[in-house]
Amino acid sequence: MRSGISRKINKQGRVVIPKCVRNDLHIEEGDSFDVLVQDDDTIVLKKKKQVIISEEELESALSDIKDEAVREKIKEKIKTEK
């Protein structure tokens, strides 16, 4: 665990992650994070993993779902989360 790096929150509520940490963890502009607050007021940023799947792989994975409306809803949800 790293220590010794402290940051202040700006007026917009933003905290800058130091460049050395971004580089070490391969954090890039546009990456998404979950913000978790633990019982002891510890804030955890968890980087979301991006899964890349082709249209063909998606169609194959959804082919067992018989309800067309459900398949379309799942596809739409996946597209909005990209």
C-alpha cells in the first residue's frame, strides 16, 4: 500500500489522482470507478474492468434467450455502459 500522498478536494468536489499512481495503475482518461465507503469512513476507488466483446460474440451469448424484448434490453444496457 502506498502512503505519503495527500490531496485536497477542490470546489467542484474533485480529487486529483497523482500522475505516478495513474501511471503505475494504468489509469487513463475516461476510465470508470466505483466509489465505496467503508464503515471506518475509508473511501475506496475501484477501477471498473472494461470487457470488449464483438457483436458476433454478443449475439451468440444472447442466442439462448428466447424473448426478443429481453435480448434487445440487454444489448441496449451493454451499449450504454461502454
